[in-house]
Amino acid sequence: MILPKFTGSREEQARDVAEALVGLFGEAREEAKPSGYVGGRQEAMEALGKFRVGGYAGSRNKLGGGVSRLSFYIRHGVLGIREVAESVRERFGKSFDSVKFWQELGWRQFWRHLYGQLGDGIYVDREVSKVPLGNGAETDLPKEITEGRTGLVCMDETVRELVETGYIHNHARMWFASFVIHFRKLGWKAGERFFYQHLLDGDPASNALSWQWVASTFSHRAYLFNRENIQENGGMEWCARCTAKCPFDATYPELERRHFTK
Ligand SMILES: Cc1cc2nc3c(=O)[nH]c(=O)nc-3n(C[C@H](O)[C@H](O)[C@H](O)COP(=O)(O)OP(=O)(O)OC[C@H]3O[C@@H](n4cnc5c(N)ncnc54)[C@H](O)[C@@H]3O)c2cc1C
């Protein structure tokens, strides 16, 4: 089937794409809502020009912090890593915040180089895990998780935002991955697939190797979080609305005892 050339407003294009998908797959796969993020070189240059690195180091871990949201453009080659790094250097110089930002760009570059070397090896455990993991047999996450019905507002809201917008903050990615792998003992590959399906910046290397980093199959220790960590980094409002018995409300030694002792 030859796809038509999509024209008209973003809403019209989204509707036409959905109809074309019905033609291809026999059913509408997703609700036809255009993403709030707009692609293209001009938009990418505008987003880069608007980004201010001041305060980045101190606020990047907070949900509402001063992150760039440039990952879609970088992922799809609309902006080059060097171009982004140089724009920051030219406009803001070599500050503490600039260096932190370059380090994050460095992670992306590092994952990309590894992908060049490993190919599909990124989908294989790179190291023996440092803590007990589930058997990793699942190919999909349970629907209760992917449909945001766990009752844990922090996780359900993360899923809603991911599915509706195609973007979630780095810390939310880490919390969700840790929840899947360490609290629910599900395999990192099922989580990796779910993210890749929905992230607009979905990138084989950054995604698979970050999931492995959380799992501890590509890092020296597993990534675990607790309720205090969520609250300190902008998730207070989630907790205020949550009526579930919180599995994250404990000290790190206690969580390690619960989840990492055989
Ligand atoms: C489980 C998990 C899955 C992830 N999957 C992806 C993915 O599929 N695609 C993707 O681009 N990033 C992924 N990341 C990394 C990171 O979350 C995003 O790059 C970042 O949140 C994008 O938002 P930003 O552009 O505002 O980042 P900023 O904080 O503004 O960082 C600037 C740029 O640096 C790069 N960067 C920042 N943090 C990281 C990181 N930890 N690893 C690699 N590159 C980084 C990105 O290109 C980003 O655009 C993942 C992280 C985790 C924990």
C-alpha cells in the first residue's frame, strides 16, 4: 500500500495517519492525537536557541528542572551533538553547568559508540547482575502497568505522560525502570520495548543500555529509589494524591533487604 502525502493541519494529518494505519493493520492502533512536540530543523534551532544552561547542574534531576528537551532532535539527527555542545560553549562559556550538560551529551555519545561496536549485543546482558533479578522471560509488561492501573500515582502518571506525549524526564525514566526491574522483578527487556514503543527520542543504544544500567547488568550497582527521593525531586504532588500502600516508603537498607536478598 502506498501511503498518501499527508497535508493540512497537524490534527488533520494525525487523523489521516490513523486512517492509513487502519488500512495497513485493520484497526486503529492509537488515538489520533498529534504530539505536542514539533519536528524540523527550524523548530530544533529555535529550541536550541531558547535553551539556557544556567542552573542545569543543580536542577536537572528535578521533574520541573531546567533540562533542554532536545533529545528528539538529537536522536533523529536534526541537531548534531557537537553543534549542541558548541552552541552552549559559545553562548555560556565553560561553566560548571556547561560541563555537566556536556557530560550528559557524552553519555549519549558513549552509548552510541558502544552500539557501533556491539550491534544487537546491546540487547544481551553485558555483565552478570550485581543483585538478584527476575528471570526476564516476559516479552511484554503486564497491562496493569502499561495502562497505568497500578494504583501508584507516580508510576501511573509516568505511563500516562509517556504514552500521551512521547517524553518523560530522565528521573521518571530511572524510577519507572527501577520499579519494573527491582520492585516487580520483571525483565528489563520488556520495559525497554515499552519505552522504545512510546518515546519520541527512543534510541536503541541510549534506551537498552540505560535499562541495563538500572538493572546492574551494565553498572557496578543496581539503581534503587525510595519515596523520599521521588518527593525531593518534584513528585510531592503525586504522593499527595496517592492512596495506595507505598512500596517505596522505606530506607535504602530496608529496600535492599526486601528486594536484593535471595
Ligand atoms: C531507562 C532509561 C531509558 C532511556 N531511554 C532513552 C532513549 O531512548 N533515548 C534517549 O535519547 N535518551 C534516553 N535516556 C536518557 C535520558 O533520559 C534522556 O536522554 C533525557 O531525559 C532527554 O531529555 P533532555 O533532552 O531534556 O535531556 P538533557 O538533560 O537536556 O540532556 C541533554 C542531552 O544529553 C543526552 N542525555 C542526557 N541524559 C542522558 C543519559 N542519561 N543517557 C544518554 N544521553 C543522555 C540527550 O541527548 C539529551 O537530549 C534514557 C534514560 C533511562 C534512565
